[in-house]
Amino acid sequence: MLAACRGAAEAASTDYPRLVHPYIEKEVKLATPIPLQRLCELGQVSRAGFYRWQQVPPAIEDDLDLRDEMQRIALEFPYYGWRRMKKELKDRGWVVNHKRVRRIMREDNLLCLRRRKFVVTTDSNHDRPVYPNLAGELDLTGLNQLWVADITYIRLELEFVYLAVVLDAYSRRVIGWALECSLEDELTLAALRMALRERPPASGLVHHSDRGVQYASGDYTGLLKEHQIRISMSRKGNPYDNATCESFMKTLKYDEVHRQEYRDLGEVRSCIQQFLEKVYNQKRLHSALGYCSPVKFEQSLSVAAAVEASA
């Protein structure tokens, strides 16, 4: 048996000891008369190496279980790179080094490279008042210091619908959103009202958006002023001023919208709600948050604050 194992293993020499050690262990457990030293010689492995292998927790005999798990993760988060994949595996109880993760992702075509340009989706050619960019001056240290807002479109079979979101820039959490068939001012107002219900604004809070006509409307800026929220807008034609929201919109498109074929407003609303509230906020890992989801990151902030207060 050991000779047969050696022949098969030599065909995959890089994994040779890993394949031979289980056979030696099996012979030892069967109380074979052949001494361990001789078994190791026949298997062309060292006795010290065999002992080290026994002391390490049993490794996966092959990559099948791990590949299955990574496929499940990729189906849920199709644009995870190897870093997020490795962190997600760790959260699910797997201990895998980054080389193995990258190898399997490469072999199973799970690696993805994304390089897309920003796309302007709002109309800044209007005569409504605009405001200076305050967001660039902020050094964020916690939640409720900067909210960022943006609009994107989603294609249905026969029409477009529009999604407005408000994020807390510190945790990247979606705190307000609205989906409508038109770009009327009510779209952004509905998202802002949800954010105000979800997260009462703190003193000094800044709201940042582009110069789109919806964000410059009297109703929208009036609601911000009513809650003593300072107003900040991107420089004209410079979407990178609102990079946090632009990054979120790319994630939304890649992880959800581009994978679906929505039939009507009801279907897209249900799917977007599921993605925003159950997947993105609660599960999706964010590199800027130490590979935590927005909800988990906020929970860690609460724990840290409680510990500091009790000290």
C-alpha cells in the first residue's frame, strides 16, 4: 500500500509528505510489525516530519470542502478579492493562508479586477443655490460627523428607476434610501427623512452631496437647516469629492444590480432592500473598516466606548 501511495504521490511531489503521512499513521494504528522508522524510510519521509504532522490539527485532505465554501461566498459576494475572501473564511471558522486562497480563486476563476470610471448621474446645471465643499476639511473620528448622499439609476425591462442613498461616511452604513420611478425632489427627500429617523443628527454634522438639482432644492436644504446640519457640495464636475458614495454605488452595481434582471418596481424595491439592509450593512466586508461589515464596525465602536466609559 505504501509503495502505491509513493507512486501516486510522486506525481504530485509538492504535496508528497501530506499524502504519505496518513498512510503511515494507518499502518501504525493497525499495529503492523514494521517499525515506524522503516515505514518512514519506505515512504521516503522523515520520522521527525511525521511526528510534526501528527501534532498539527488535521488538515483538509483536499481543497473540495474549501472550494465549496469559497464558491458559496463568491455567489453571495461576487466581487470579493482575496483579502475579503480570506477574512470571510476566517469569520466562518476556516484557517487558510492567503496563498492558498489566491490559488483557489485563480484556479476557479473567482478573482476579479475592476477598473471603472466615475459616471455623472445628476444634473448640476441649474440656478439653485450651491454650497462649498466642507467634507474635505473634516478629519473623521466617529459616527454622525459626515453623511454623504448620492443618486444612481437602475434599469428595468422597459424603463429606469432611481435610487437615492444616505451613508454615514465613518462606518459606510446606509442609513437612508429611497427608490422611485422619477428624479423628482421627493426621491432624495424620502432618503433623507429615513436617515433622520434612523440616526438623529449630532451637533456639527455635515451633509455632503454633489451639486445635483435635487440636493440643491429649497425643500432639501431647508430640511437640513431645520436639523442644524451643515451643507457641503462637491466641486462642479468632480465626482471624486464624493468618493465614499461613488464607491458604494459601484459595489451596489457589481454585487447586486448587474446580476439581476428586474421586471418591475416592486421586484427591484424588494431586492434592493434585501441587499442594502441585510447584505451590505450587515454582512459585506469593507477594507476601510478592517474587513468588518458596517454594522459590525459600529458595534465594535459601541463596545470600545462602553469599555472606555467604565475605566
